[in-house]
Amino acid sequence: MKISARNQLKGKVVSIKEGTVNGIVVLDIGGGNKVSATISLDAIRELGLKPGEDAYAIIKATSVMIGTDH
């Protein structure tokens, strides 16, 4: 797979919480870090996503928010 997005995080699917139309997919990207994404149930099925499977979080955004605990 070749894509233009530079922010690609490889991980393992740890959970999928299905809703009516979309699902929340959580990837463990290592070091105690997890990334979640809300995608369509059709996409989850087409990609064959299941807990334990490898997958990539691909981030392509025009803005990034930063927050602190202060």
C-alpha cells in the first residue's frame, strides 16, 4: 500500500464497538498508546477488521489540536 499521508501508525486492533451505522475501532500502537477512529460499519467489514489483526491509523488533517492538563 502506498499513500501520500505521512502520519501512518501501525498497530493491532484491540476493540471494535459497533453502533447502528458506524463503529469505533481502537488500535494499540505500542508504548501504552492507543488511537481510535470512528468509521462506517461497511468499511470495518470491507477491511476485515477484527481484534488481534494488524491495521494502520492514517492521519491526514488540515488542523491538529493540542491540549494540556494545566
